[in-house]
Amino acid sequence: MRSFAILYKKKSLLLYVNNQLEAVKTVIGIWGTILGFVFAAESILIAFEGSKLTAEIKETGHYKTVLFIYMETCVVLLICLSIFVPLIIANYFNMFCMFLFIAACIVTLIDIILCMVVLSLLINTIYK
């Protein structure tokens, strides 16, 4: 069994490749689910073009912002999936892939938090 050693303050932490691959598989499933929900939310916003809620969102000027943030989140999730699914299929993982995976997790977490903040501000603005 291969392992990576990371030195942190003169202590070594062993990270096993199998554990990392399992973590990536789990996160890929989560990313796919989130991608589906964000895509559905964006589709609903576009589909209900003539509704009162959509009109109120457009009046506040947030409609393009919400669509842009949701589309950007979809693109980031799709890029992350397209990078890590082939790595899992090829059963290839190394230190660079691990750091790339950690960075992708941080970026997607920030995107999802941004989507939630914008949505909560939008709901707060509309229902005042």
C-alpha cells in the first residue's frame, strides 16, 4: 500500500492513497448532487419568467446577479467533476492531485456559500 508523508512541525502524517480515493469518490457524489440542485434552481428561475416573484427579483436588480452566480457555480462544479472523475477511473492519485482536490473543495465550498448568501439576501429583499 502506497502512502504519502506530509511533514508538519517535525511530525509526519501518513495519508493512504486508498483513503484519499474514497474521499474523492464521496465528494464527487456530493458535487454531482449539488450541481443537479443548482442547475434545477437556475432552470426554475428561468422557466418562471412571467411570475410575480421573478418580476420582483428583476425590479430589485438581482436577477442577473443570481443567474450569473448560479451559472458560475455550475461551471466550477462541472470543471471539478471533469477533472476528478477521470482520475478516479484511471485510479491515479498523487500529492499534486491531493492538493488540487483540497483547493477544489475550498473553491466549491466558497461558491455554494456565495449562492446561499445571495439567495438569502434576495429572499430578504423581496419579502420585507
